[in-house]
Amino acid sequence: MTPHVSTKLPCLPEEADEFLSIPLPQVVESLAKGSGNYLVLGAGGKMGFHMCRMLRRGLDEGGLPGRVIAVSRFGNPADRADFESAGIETLSGDLSTPVGVESVEPEENVIFMAGAKFGTSGRPDILQIMNVEMPQLVAEYFHHSRITAFSTGCVYSFVPADSSGSTEDAPTNPVGEYAMSCLGREQAFRTASLRHGTKVVLIRLNYAVEFRYGVLVDIAAKVLRGEPVDVGTGRVNLIWQRDAIAHTIQAHALAASPALPINITGPRSYKVRDLAEHFGKIFGRTPTFSGEEAEEIWLADASRSHELFGLPPIELDLMINWVAAWLTGGHPILGKPTGFEKRDGKF
């Protein structure tokens, strides 16, 4: 399919992972201020490979010592080979058990990315084990490390759709079992931070986007297929995944006791309807819609991180054009919808 508006990828399709892991100069500068090796726990998820690659490349570009060690179950041997070919060490382990956690040698720096979301609707047992009990094990065992723990903007309460969103000081009274379990994950790291003086930063991330996954892919794919786009969640925050990882690595240096939460996302929110119509113009199709925009939704204000790290360099128009170019080029996507439309927290 030829788009009606010119779109072009910023790299060859086979170079997507390399492009998504380019370390910004600020990342190299931030890594130079630290020391030690980096353990990335739960590295097999959507962002883990790019996190590990950016850390490895940032250390190399800065001429800095340090190993990057990816820890995951690595059910697919090919995935493990991708890490190792990029100069990243790998460890296979199940972090949901004490034996699995204790099989990992502690390092000075820990990036915690493990957890469960999709397919957990009606499974509070999985949420409890993966999002509450596992973080408790990790936080306790690695309490001498500096820890960056991924969380989500879903821990906040709903805010008016026309607001700038929740700041880090806003109430956390989330909707649904998944969001409550994420709050439990944060509490695990907060408790360890207070008990042991562990330096922790909590990354409340809102909707990272790349070529193959994210809210923009969800919306664009529906427009392409002629399916209605649900606008119940009327507005969303977005950030290009490379920028989200770069800001996260920079935030690692801010880890403190008590644990410090920080919002990572773009500088504003965007109307879902407008995003769909933008893709419609590119594809030469008129999008259809379902639902009614809610008056209150999840939104985050990332002003604090932007003051510290600068604005994310990749703006919306580029994200849209790149996603459109990827889809119209027939390249594969991950096939894991974000569920951004859901307002009940059931994923």
C-alpha cells in the first residue's frame, strides 16, 4: 500500500533494534558519573533488549568499564543469542522464587523491568506473585545495589482529561487489580529503601512507542484494517522508546532513599481521535470510531524529568510517520496491543 503522505523509515528495517538503542550524549555523560556493572532483571520484555544495548553502547562509547548482564527466563534461545552477539552477558533464571533470585550475583546497579500485565484479567494470583512478591524478593536481596524499578502511570488516580496530568506528588488511588499490583511493586521497593537505605528510583512510564509496538501502532493498525478506534480513553501520553530508555538511564543517578518516583513520558497528551485522523490522512482512509471520550482518565505530567533531562528529542510527527512507514512497508509488528482503551485496569 502506498501512503498518500510521504513517509520514510529512519533506518533499514533490519537495523531497527540498533536504531532504538542509540545512546544519546546525555546517556554517556550520565554513565560516566557512575561506576560498576549493570544487572537488567526481566530483560526479555519489550524494552529489555534495547535497555541492555543502550547501556552496553553507552559504556563503550564513553570508554567506561562495566559489564551489562541481562537476566531473564530466556525461553527462546534465539533471544539469548541476540543479547550475547551485542556484547551483553546473559543469565537464565526465574526471579519469582527465592532460589532464582539468589542465584544472581548482586551488582552495584540494578534495572528492574520484570512483571506481569497482559492476560492477568481475573488472575489476581499471577499479579500477586509477579508484581508484588517477586519485587519484594528482589528489593530485599539487592538492597545494597542502586535500583531503578519500572512502574507505570496507572498507579495514579484518574484526572480530568483536559488537565496536564498527575505529577509525582499526585494521589495514587489506581483503578483495577493490575494497577493496584503495580502500586504493591512500588511499595516493595519503598519498604526496602526505608529499611536498608537502598537508593531507589521508580520509573512511572506512560506509553513508550516504537515501530512495532505501542499506542500509535494500535491506532494505525485499526485505521489500516478499517476497524473502529475506541476513543473512550480520549487522550494519551506518548514517548519514543529510545527517549524513554535514555531518560531512565539518566534517572538511575537520581536514586535515593526514600525511593524517588519520576514520570517518564512526552511533554503533552494527544487526542486519540486526532491521532487516528492523522493516520487516516497518511493512509488515504477515513477512520471510524467507537465509544465516547471520558471526562477523567490516566494522564501524567513529566515536567520534572524534562527539567532534569531535557525534552524527548523525537516529536509526535516523526513517531507517526515512522509507524506509518513501518506498517505500509509490510514489516512485522509484535502483535501485543497495549490495551490503552481499557479504563477498568483489566488487562
